[in-house]
Amino acid sequence: MADLLLLYIIITAVVFIVVFMLLPRYGPHTVSRLTCPRCKKKFNYHWVPGASFISLYRGRNRGLKCPYCHIVSTFDVVSTKMTKEEVRLLKSKA
């Protein structure tokens, strides 16, 4: 009985580490190209879809601070999602 409990605890710890520590860092990232409604400047937002309970709760919208004017606004990150080809082209321009 104790061996099964120890095995369950080890498996739970490994799953916890993979889901909450490795996936947000090395997992599938998505890039959204956002435009601030106040200053009209464009910036990139890197995010991991479905990586936290808050992202599941809030859905498509994120409250983000613009890196230029520092005003918090709500952005729809899913509809402004960039493809991998667009991200590669944007990186090659810089």
C-alpha cells in the first residue's frame, strides 16, 4: 500500500513539473501583434495558450500594459495571433 502511494506521489510530482514549469518555458508559444488603442503603436505579446487557470478563465482577452504609454488595456490576443511564417519574417526584418 505504501509503495503505491509513493508511486502516485512521484508520478504526480513529475506531471506537475512538466505542466507548470517546463511547458510555459519550452512549450508551444504563440505571438500576437497588438496595437495600443491610446498611442496606436504596435508591439508583440508572447503567450502560451491554455497554460494557466487564469488564461482558461479569461478566454481570448488579456489585460496588458502597453510598453510605450504604460496604460492598461484589454486586448483580444487570439484574433491577432501571428503564424510561424509571419513571426519568422518579422524576426528577419529586425
